[in-house]
Amino acid sequence: MNKEVNTNTNNNQTTVPSYNNCFTLGAKSKRDNGAIIKVPAFIDSDGYPAKLWGGKGGALSRYYSLSYDRAKNILDRYLNGSKRVRGDESLRVSLYLDNAMFGNLHIFVIDFDRFDEQSGFFQSAKNLADMVTRSQGGGWHMYYGIDKETAAWLFDSINLLASKAAKSFVCSTGNVTLDGKNKVDFFCDARHFIYEWEPWDNTIGLTDKTQQLYTLIKDNFTLTRPIETGWHSREYKTAASHAPVVFQPKDENALLEHMNSAQREIFDDLKTLSPDCTRSEWFSIGLDVWHVFGDDLGGDVFRFWSEPGHSYVPQGCAVTWENIIDRGPDTHLNNRRWDAILHENVPSAF
């Protein structure tokens, strides 16, 4: 682990870079089938820990954007209070990577699902990382800083950037190294929760590893381009064009894993609605889906529900979801049944 802090001097004043409001609380939670999952969490108005849901577009958005000091103070106050509940020993200060930054650098994370500590890629990634953390089960998170503007062109050339419809910059999962020895996820400026088991060391900063990461990933992976015909945004445009990629939807179990009880109930109700409706009805239902499930999970749910429709086109669905995300903040949840379910199902403690 390299402990490096950069300073910028202007008019005899020194500014020490720091992490922005990219912290949240996290915990381990048991699903109905007994499986343990890692979830974002918050301390509710009654002082009890609860599962955090809805993303930054939801009613609890402020809990996804805490400073480190604020997150730690909330956790310490709860742990030293009188409302401890069973299972709360897993509560930790964790990260939510949407616009997560250290100074003017965005945070890039390599999350190792499977690894060979003696492999060349693992050793190179670990040596390059500014911060390395371990999970309770022995997994690895490796952290780097990147210059997003420089990275856009480099990462696009190796198919690392997220699709046009996604609000994430990099969100690439299940990538296996060419030698088959490591399986990793890549995240940067993504609506993705990272649970940290080890105490977070907020004194360790990040340095710009844009070029080194690009070379490391290019030399060790063959990545496939996500849905759409190339990655574009209002900020970055590439002249290259690419053939459309067939969309592969997530299965129902993969979606359910990321839902709380209220969302599962609403998901069951959504499946009773036909996607073969008018375009305006389809868009309106999509807005309600966004209000319940947020940007990323909502997109997966919307695509899953839309796919059986006779007029379903993957690229068109993705573009529509992007428009829903843009419109969502200016609308409200119209489905009264879903609204009632959300209010009846207050997130439960662990």
C-alpha cells in the first residue's frame, strides 16, 4: 500500500486533496433462503439500522453521499448507543461509487471474485494500487485514482466503458484474465455499492494511475462491448462506430438478489402487467419502475419486464431507460398500489 498525498499550491495556500462524499454504511444481511448478501445501510429515524434502498434518485438519497467523518460518526454513535440489534456487528463504513473521487481523481476499483496471488496480473494490480483492502472471506479490493477525461478515450478503445444508457462510467463484471487465473469486476463512477469489512483508512490517498491501468487491463483481458453502438456521452464522443450487440438480460434470481421485501412485492405486481401496451403507458410504467428501483436496478427490471413484448428492441429499450432517468427527478410515483407498498414496508433491521 502506497501512502501518497498530493498538494496543489496557489497563492501561497496549500490544498490537501481528500475523498468527497462517497461514503455510506454497509452491512451483511440474510435473505429468506439463508444466503448472506452485502447491502448498503442507514440508521433510521428511530435509531435502528435498516437496509438502504432506492439509490441516489430515491427518498433516502442523502445516505448514499456521506463524508467519511459523517459516516463514521453515525456508526460510532449507533454502536455506543442503546439500540443495538442482532446482526449489527457487520455494520461498516463503506463506499458508493457514483461520482466517488479523491481530489480531482475518480476512484477506480478492481474487485477480485477469484484470484491467484502468484499470477502476474494479481501481482501487478496489487503493486500498482494505492490502497488494498481485504474482505472477511479473504477477497481483495484494489483502489486507484484516474483522470476521467484522459481515461474516456483509452478505456473506450478496450471496450471498458459502460453503455450509453448507463449512468456509470465503468461497470464491468465477471471479467476473466487471459490466463484464466483471475476473475474481477471493474468499477469507476458507477452506481455501485462496495462493502468494506476492514476499517477504512481515510489518511491514504490515491494517485493518477490512468495510463498504467489501461495498459494492465489491455494486456490481460479481452473485453466485449456492452449494448449500444459504442460509448458516447455529452462530455465525450468517439468517432468510431461499432455493430450493435445483442442484449443479454439478467435472470429473475439475479434481480431478486438486489431487492428488499417491498421491491420484491412490487416486482411481482409488475410481472402481472403486460409490456404490450401503448408507448406512453410503457414509458409511464418505466417512470414508476425508476421511482421504486432507482437507476441501475431499475434499468435491469425495466428491461426484464419489457423483453417479452412483441415490439421489444434492446437498443430502443436502453435509450428509453436513459430518457426515463433524465425525466425521473421531475416526476412522482403514480402507481398508488406501489406507493402504498413502499410506505407499508419500512426497511427492516438486520
